[in-house]
Amino acid sequence: MMIKLIYLLWPRRPMEREERRINLLEKCAPRLLEAGATYLTINIDDDHADVPSPTPTTRLTDPFVAEVSMWVEDLGRRGVLESVLLDADFDIAGYRVTEHLYTDYGGNRHGKHRDWPDGERSPVIVSVTPLERPRRIPKDRWMKHWFNRQGPMSEAMQPRSRYVRNVVEEVLTPGAVPYEGIVEESWPSATHVTDPFVFYGARNRLELIKNMAVMAQSVAAFLPIWKITSVTMSEYFIRSPHG
């Protein structure tokens, strides 16, 4: 059975966006596959990711610059895989997760089935958002809200073309924030992220206010809003587990 690992990355030294992309795609990706990653996807805040995040970043957050997802057959390969990222001048936060693919490309009216090859940048905007559970909320109630309320509500309201919910089963690296989940959302274009009427699926100003209130209430019910970090990125399927 495949094990999915997710690593959030922070540069250990000044690194321009183009350098991040070259570093991860041309240097790290081949080494990760050689080191035991059966499948690999990399999302990068690179020189092609020029759309601001729909979620404001506060001073309490420390935005990561990349998300590396790997599927492995042997968790014992973790150390070798992590060393590839560390050797590339990144600090890392690692998580073992269970993936729940809510909507894939072509699964709703907002996007077509994937027809671009592995290694090519996806023609979408991807936002990656780790989810932190407030201590006051029991985990079972928190999960129920995420899966039964937040997910279906946002899917019905917003124009997402792909939605992946990763449930964190284990924090792997020392010092990593103990997130409960990591969400990946794909949007068809920059307009879908930057135009509030499109982003909230609203036909007029009244509907926009209503939908924004519904979203804010749902998010505040299970996440610490002042600590949310969401980063827009370029998506690269290096070796895709989904065909």
C-alpha cells in the first residue's frame, strides 16, 4: 500500500522564484525519484505564480514556498528523501497523510479533464492551505465540520476545478506545526481567484455579501482565522499517481 508524504518547504537562504523552480524541478525531482518516490508532485511559489493568495497573510504566519508530495512503498526511505530537500537549501516540515480526492480535473463544470503531460506546468492556479485545529475543538467535531460542512459548502459555492483534502496522520519532522490537514485547491484562471464575484460564486452584490458571510462563518467555526496561511503556486505533476 502506498504511503503519501507531504513536505512544506522554506528556503534556508535568499532564493529567487526562478531559482526555486529550477532547484526543485531540475535538481531535486530526479533525485527524489531515484531515492524511492514512486509518484511525485511539486507545487512551487515560482516565477510563474504571480496571482495573490485569496486568503490574506498576517504577520503571525510564515509562508512556505513549496509543497512536495511523494508516494512511497517504504516509509524507511523517508530519511534519504528528506536529505535531498535539505541538501537543496530548504528547511522542511514533513507529514504522513491520507489523501481524499474530493474533485479531480473534469469532475465538475469548472474544469476539463487533465490532458497535459507529467512534467508540464498545470494551466491552473493552485492554492495550498495547511489547517490547524484549535485546541478547544475536539478532533471528531473538527473533522466532521471540515468534511461534512466546509468541503461540500465551498464546493457548491466556489469555482474550483480540483479539490484535495490531505488528512495528517503523523507529523514527521521536529518542530513542524502539528497541522490536522493540508488542502490543495485548483482554480481555472487568475480571474477565478482575484475577482470576488467569481471566487464566491455571486451574481450580484447582495449575493456576494451573503456568500462571503457564509464562508467566513464556516471557516471561523473550525480554524484560527488570524493564523491561516494560504499560498498560490504553480502545480507540476512530475510522476502522477492519478493517471
